[in-house]
Amino acid sequence: MSSIEIARKVLKTEADAVAALIGKLDESFENAVEIIYSCKGRVVVTGMGKSGLIGKKIAATLASTGTPAFFMHPAEASHGDLGMVTSDDVILGISNSGETEEIAQLVPFIKRFGVKFISMTGNPESTMSKSADVNLDVSVSCEACPMGIVPTASTTAAVAMGDAIAVALLTKRGFKEEDFAAFHPGGSLGKRLFIKVKDLMHTGADLPLISPHESIAQAVIVISSKRLGLAVAPDKGGKISGVLTDGDIRRGLQKWGKDFFDMSVKDALTKDPKLIDEEELAAKALAVMQQYSITSLVVPDETGRPKGIIHLHDILKKGIA
């Protein structure tokens, strides 16, 4: 059998295992979601070996979608880490066999302090399943390996059930894109939803300002020195009268030749430049640039004077796209 044929068989086996979970969903799932939703504390996820790795993923997914959660190693729990658990918490234990000794040792503590216990097992008749307030059945008909013993389909099923819990909870909580971004300020979504124009714009001495009465030659020097692709021309009152861009210069040279350099800036200005408020999102600035095929936007203050310039490269460097 070729490697591709083996891979197809593995993926089919794991896909079937996940699909089979649909028929296992019942009142237990609803009860598990309600227990976590009503929890005043946190979800403490625990599991050994591969189940522990799955547990870490589930805890991370819950935490990032509005349900406070953390992973607790069951062996460490019996040596002091149980001090992290309060009676307001919920314990989610993961074990394919349902007989993991390290988790079984936690059951007396769970019962003594009245902590809600949700088990996720591949054996509904196991000790762990029967000791839980709610058991979620993630049993599979077979593993994907030829020996039938390497955790493959079973771990995939457990991950999928964890995702189902997390999505059910975030939907129940009315969790929105903005909420997700708040927990991921360093991610692309967080940057897109929180970084504003004022956070990226060039100001003060970095602004390429030129008098409308200066020569085009002088404007070229200003534009080149500030490297923002344009120069802003304030009028006598300091308000934005227009901008001179790299494109304006190219078009002027095509029309006037070398005589263009001796002309005044006011004769070549783009008098209705695209502006953006400093409180707008940088993502909005990017959208405007893309719409009009430009690389910079001028940011005016409340009186119409140039306060800043935001450049396409500054936005892209931040990973906003």
C-alpha cells in the first residue's frame, strides 16, 4: 500500500470518528455546556499523555473564546496543584479508557469539595465516566493505525468534541469578533480591530510640508527627504490646500518636460486629497488606499491643518491586511 493510500485510509478513519460523534450528542452535552456556562470560576482541564495534550488545546480554545480555563496536570495535582482549584470551578477530565489512575485519585477531592466534574471518555461504563456529573462519549470504533492502539482517531474525536463545547459556549455568550480580538491583541485580527491611524501616522518634523508658492524642484527635494510619497501644501491660514504626489510629478514631467521643475507647486497640486481622521482604524485607511490606488493619506486636525500622514508601508509592517 502506498503512502498516499495509507494517508487516505487514516483521514477517512478519523473523519468517520468525528462524524460518529454527531449521533452521540444528547442531553449530556447540553448539561455539560450549561454547567460550564453557569460556572462562576474556571474550567480546569486535566488529562494524562495524549489526552493531556488534547486538554491543553481545549483549555486554550475555551480561554480565547470567553470561558476562563487552564490545564492542570493530574499527577502534579495530587502533589499540591489541587490548591489551584476552587469550589466555583468545573473540572473537565479527558481519558480514552476512563480508567486513568492519576485522574481517579482526584475524584475524592472533587466529591469532598463539591466541584462539578465533566468527563470526556471513550468508555461510558468506565469508573471515571460513572463518577462524573456528566460524561461525554467520545468513543471510536477503531484507531487509524494498523495495530489499532496508537491514539489517532480517538484524539481527533476528543479535539472535535472540545471544539463543539467551545463553540456552543461562545454562541451562548454572544461572543463577537471584537471579543476574540481583545484576547488576541498580537494577532492579525486584533491589530485590524484595535490599531488606529494615530498609532501609525507620521507627525511633527516628519511631515513633508511645502509652500504652494515654492518651485516643483523644491517640492521634489521635500518629498524625497521625507519618503512618504507626497508633500502637503498648507495655505496662508495653515489649512490643507492640496498635496503634491509622486504621481503628480510624473504626470507633470510627461506634460511639461524639464520646464515643470520651474513651475510653482500650486500649479500642480491635487486640490482634493483623500483625508482620514486619526481616530479611524488603520484597516480603514488601508481600505481607502486600496480603493483609490494610493499609498498615503493626510490626517487633518480639527481645524483642517495637517496633523499627520499615514503610509501604506506602515500599515503593512504591522501585519494589517
